[in-house]
Amino acid sequence: MTKVMKDSLGEVSLPDGALYGPQTQRAVNNFQLSGEPMPWRFLASLIEIKRAAAQTHLTLGLLDDTKAQAIIKAADQLLADKPLDAFPVEVFQTGSGTSSNMNVNEVIASLAGNGVQPNDDVNMGQSSNDTVPAALQLSVLKGLEKGLLPKLHHLAKTIEVKAQSLDTVVKTGRTHLMDAMPLTFGQELTTWQVQLEGVELELRHAIKRLAQLPLGGTAVGTGINADPRLADGVCVRLSERLHLSVEAHDWPFAHMAAVDAPLAASAALRQLAVVLMKVSNDLRWMNSGPLAGLGEISLPALQPGSSIMPGKVNPVIPEALAMVCAQIMGLDAANAVAAQSGNFQLNVMLPLLARNLNQMVDLLGNGCEHLADKAIAGFTVNQDRVNESLDKNPILVTALNSEIGYLKAAAIAKKAYAEGRPILEVAKEETDLGEAQLKTLLDPRKLCRPQDE
């Protein structure tokens, strides 16, 4: 069953019972590229903006009580029920996101009744050109504050606890994947923690920029048809309701013509992906083997690793996270292309940015949680294997440089490696240094913290 509705272009046939209107249906007819709808967090942010605008217009005496309360009630119903079938417009649509803005306007008006009009009432004082970038920024801001950052903190804390528990466990260091001077597992893991803390600083900086919304700019940034008090009123209400700190940008042109704040967030998310890729690969290398690899640690055995090789267990969590990180890097590249697609007063790839950034936030948040709980918290150190490698590490001879010189130390290292013997044993034969002195100079625990000596 269908129904016929009219818009400025004429009649349109819609499914009977659809909450949306003719402009939404035209978008559904026009855009059938992926079938992927806009992210719910983005749609919810648009709905929140409409709700706050109705409240503000009521206070300003620009919208009567009946219509304002109807809009607020409709918005609350949508936010509670999340009727995804009411928002069928896909990601690959008009670059301003006008179709999604009108989708939300039409659905709210349909639910509100009471003569509420989608353009004149729900969209009062707004344009797709300011509400869509504002909803984009608000959705990413919510995702970061409520989702990713708490999970990032959880990962960092899990690493910190693990590092503390392994602070005195010495292992062979590696540079160029080759044996190097020793360090402790605690030092190695704390490096990951420090990297993550650096990423958080970048994310916090991006959040400050995302919190400046271009509301009130309407069509091109000048604020045509918007009460000058609207933007501040909406931001105050959004801050109170969502427990976030947002404010109206003092030059909305900048966040409409360009998407510098979302791009900064994308760059910080890419940085997190780079760090997580390093952590994942370090874990995979340390876990490699168990016999023919490094075999330093054993990750939790979560599932059989092969359909043909019995007993094989793979590092599935670091592998899955590495794929997440690869996806993040690809999305960031797409975001860079999207960000340069601003012509004069409007960027025209806003829906793509909304989709990509929200996916990045969710993937990385879930990735942090998985890595913390299913890999780092539960791995164990294979102490015998670690000690065996450490004892035979020829690079320990570096500690003798100041006593016997680089060339003599190099000759000892080569002999120890060629004969598969501990460096202490060969150094005792090849130098005049006593065994007690050699044991002191070559003590791996002391070499991990030479500044303490």
C-alpha cells in the first residue's frame, strides 16, 4: 500500500504508514548506492538539535507552546524508540546531508502533529548547512567522551597494572628485530602506556574544537532567518541535557565551509590506530612460536587456530585489532579527501565524514576493550625461554665497552654467538677481568637501569 504526498517538486508516492515525507522518499529513490543508513549517533544528534531549537524558540516567543511541546515530545519518542526504519536515507547522498536533515524534520513533524511543519517549525532558524556539520561534530564528541575515552583509559590502566607486575622481569631488547640491550617487561609495556597517554592529549585537543558548533550560521554562515540568540540557547540546552560542554562557534562560516575540527579528530584517531597496531604487532612477535619463534609470552588461548593443524592456537585478538587499525587508516585517508571538498561556503562530503568518524570511534573503542581484557590482562611470561635468550645474548658485551673497547667487545660477541655460549663465559676467557667483576658488569637487571648505579 502506498500514499501520495506533495512537496515543492510535485507528488511523490510513499509506503503507507511511513513516518517520513516526500523529500525523504525522493532521497531513497535517488540514492541506492550502498544501502547503508546514516549512523544512529549522528541521527540522534540531529534530533537533539531539533529538540533544543524548539525549546529555545519557545522561550524566545517564536514558536507557540503547542507546537514546541509537540516537537519536544516527538523528539523524545524517537530518541527512546530508535525507529531505524524511519531514517532510510543512506550515507552516499547529497553532500550537505540535506536529505538526512529533511528526513529528521519530516519524521518529527509527522509524529508531532498539531499542524507542525517540517521546514517552518522543526527546521526554524536552521539550515542543513549548519545543523548537519553541528550534528556531525556533536556525534563524534559524544562518541569520544562517552565511549572511546573511557575504554582507552581502561586499556592504559590494564597495561599499567601488567607493567607493574612485570617490572623486575628482564628480557632481551630488540632493535631492527635483532638482539639488543636488555630491559624489563615493565619498561616495554610502560612505553605503550605513555604512547596512549600522548594520543589522549591529541583527542582532548580535538574535542575542544569539536565542541564549537556552527549553529546559527544557517545557509552560508551569515545567520539569515535565525534569531541571534538561537545558537547560544541551543548549545546551553545541549550541554545540560547531554552532560557535555558545547558552545556556539563565534565564526560559524569556518565550520561550515571547512571541516577542520572533524579532520583533527580523524588525525588523532589515526594516531591511536598507529599505536594500537604497534602494540598488536609487539604482542604477536613476543607470542610467536611457541617453539620456532620468540616464545617470550603466551597469550590467552581463545580458540583453535587451524582447520587442519591440530593444537595450533593463534594470536586472534592482536590480529583482529590490526585489521581494525588498517581500516582506521583507510578511513582517515578518505576523510582527508572529504575535508578538501569544501567549495566556498560549504563542505559537500559531510555524510561521509559523519559515517567514517563515528565508525572509527566505535571500532577503536571496542578494540581497546578487547585488547585490554582478552590479550594484555591474561598473557603470561615464559620465564625459562626469556632467561635462555637473555643468558646467550651477545649484545650484553656492550656493557664492557668502557673496560675493553668496542673492537675487543665485538670479537667476544661474535665468538659467543658462533659457539652458542653465554657472553660471561667467553669474556672470562678473552679478557683479564675477574668473574666477579664480569658478573657485576653483565648483570642484566643492572643494565636495565644503568642510571641507578
